[in-house]
Amino acid sequence: MSAATDVLAHLPAQAPGPVCVALSGGLDSSVLLHALAALPDYRARGLRALHVHHGLHADADAWQAHCTAFCAALDIALEVRHVRVDIDSGLGLEGAARTARRAAFAASLQAGEWLALAHHRDDQAETFLLRALRGSGPEGLAAMHSQRVFAAGQLWRPLLSVPRAALLAHGQAHALRWIEDPANTDLHHDRNFLRHQLLPLLRQRWPHADAAFAASAALSGQASALLGLREEAWLAAHATDGPLALEALRREPPAQRARLLRRWVGQFDAPPLPAQGVAAIEAQVLPAADGARFAWHGVEIRRWRDHLHLLPPESPWPADWSVAWDGHAPLALPDGGQLALHGAEGFEAPLRVCARRGGERLRLPGRAHSHPLKHLLQDAAIPPWQRFALPLLWDDQTLLAAGDTLLSADLSAWLRARGAHLTWQPPRV
């Protein structure tokens, strides 16, 4: 079998679902789209392409035009998404462009669609080496996964076992034209240094170095998956409602605690826990009193009542925020939370919703007198960071509810008579 046909040999003849190819216009993505377009089942399932226009290079418009012509020649639909790269994000130009690109991918991907990326075996070897140089563990050394859930569908890398030489042979055999991005030769970028300087030197001594690195990445992925099964079961038992139980965490050895902390954070849409974060939590949070915390990239882990809580960035309510709410539709709150009435069409008259200001009193069911809301919140074990983020529900000058658990006698009776209830959803990470 020739190198030119190796690419098709590595692609399943039957499409896994509707496939969208991320098309940069470079060799790799052009070959992937060309090869998939040659397989009838992919066309029948709605094969299409997506090009992200970053606007960072003087030739960006020309690259878009090239992709448009390439897809037209293949009779493949092309979607172009223009993105704004936040160069002040602190991620660096490459990182910011990658973030913008992935957001465009997620926004474009349709339910059940597979986003096909053209990463190949050489890319996998480079990623493995970069992760190793950063001191990564099994998860990092697993490098890129061939398939995983992404946005509304799946992210798919069908060429991870294919060397770049096979892609080049395919492109040349079919007289394809592709874009050569000058940024790919800039040796200031770590990946380019590995690609153009280090890996060619390694291949002189070990011709199969790329395959060996890719195999090590696969073995790391298997080890990570086995460890992950135990950790997922542990978290299902000890972090069932979000917060992480400290007593159970302390019973684990330090290395396992570090893995559990990272996997717990990874369950949320939060920035990965940095390496120094684990050490800081061990030294400053686990042995401390309630209120101890560790913050990074706008989120934080806070200790309270023998649990660790992962909190989103603080988003204080405007001091004078107040709205009338009739209960017919959920109410969006200023911090990203939500208040909703279920089981009833709405209140008999609009009620006022506002934030806490201090000094409020509430009369609970079964009590003859009202009590300071401050004390009721403490008794109800409402976490301190939520106490001034609770939506308060008022009828004229009478406080009817604080969130969805502390309800006045009058509101509680009104809801019970209708089989209705309130729900308050705080902002999530």
C-alpha cells in the first residue's frame, strides 16, 4: 500500500455521524477534507467544512478565499466564522487564538455532529514532548485524544496514527494546493522548535521516535483512564452535590488527593487547577478553619463546614437593584443566577425582588414572631458567600422569602395550597 493511500486506509468507510471538518487551508486539514469527500457515506451524512477567520494575518482574507475555492471544487459546503482574538487575555497570542477558535467550533457544531480535526502522529509526538517538558502526569502525557465529547457533539481526530509524510504524499498525489502559514516556521514558538530542530535530530538516531512518543502517549492515556474510573467512583460518593467532603479527602494519600482535587475541579467549567494550587490547598486550606481559600483565574476553592466549595468569580449585585416579578417566567438575577416559580401560573400581584441590605426580618411557618434574617441564614447553614447573593422577595414592606428555602408563613401557605414551589439557582462556575 502506498503512502498516498494510507490516509484513506485509516478512515472508516462509514461516517460516525454528520462530520464537520475544521479547515484552516493548510496541508493537514486539506488532505483530511479531500479524503473524507472521497467516501460516499460522509457526503450522504452531510459532510461540511468550517473555516475560522482570526483576522491576525495580512493574508487572512486570502486564506478564506482559498478555502472557499477548495470547498467549491469538492462541492462541499463551507461555513466561515470571524472571531476576535483577545490579545490582552494573558494567554499569549497562540493561546488567545486557540481559545477564540475553539469557541467558534463550539458555536458552530450542531447537535450530534462530529468535528474532525486533522492532527496526525507527528503532532501527537510534539504534544507528548511539550507536556513532558512541562512536568505533566499521565493525563497530560496522554496528549491528544482521538475522540471526546465536545459542545453539542463529538471532537474527532481520525488521523492521530498517521504520519505527516502520508498526508504530504496524499496531497502531492492528488495535486492539492494548500496554504503555508509563515507562523509555522517561527522558532520562537516551542512547538515549531520541536518540529524543526529537535525532532529531526532525534530521528537521525531513532528513526521511529515519532511512533514511540505516540505509543507512550497512548499508554499514558490508558493509565489515566484506569485511574479515572476509581476517581469518578470516589467523587460520586464524596462530592455528590458539588462540595467535596474533607474527611474523606484526608483519608487518601497525598498523591491521590492531588489527583482527586484536579478531577473534581475538572468536572466544572473552570480553569484547570495549577500545580501550585494543590500545594497551597494542602498547606493553607486543609488544615485551616472555615473561610480558608485558594483562588486562581477568577475562581476559588473555599473551605466551609468540612467541605471544599468551588466558587465562580464574585459578581456583586448593584446596591439599588430591584425589580417587579409576576412569576410567569423565570427571573434572571444580576449575578447570573435565576429565580423561578413552578406549579403556578404566577403570583396574584407582582412582587418585588431585590438584594439583601441588612436588618431584614422574616416570620417562618409555625412561629408567632419574626426573626432577624441574619440569624435564620446562619441556622439554615446557608454558606457565607451566598448570604448577600440571596434574592429577597417582598410584598410591600413584608419579606416573603430569602432564596427558595427560607419562606414566610404566608408565602409557604400560598404555595402549598397550589402545589407550587420556588427554586433559586445560584451562579455556577
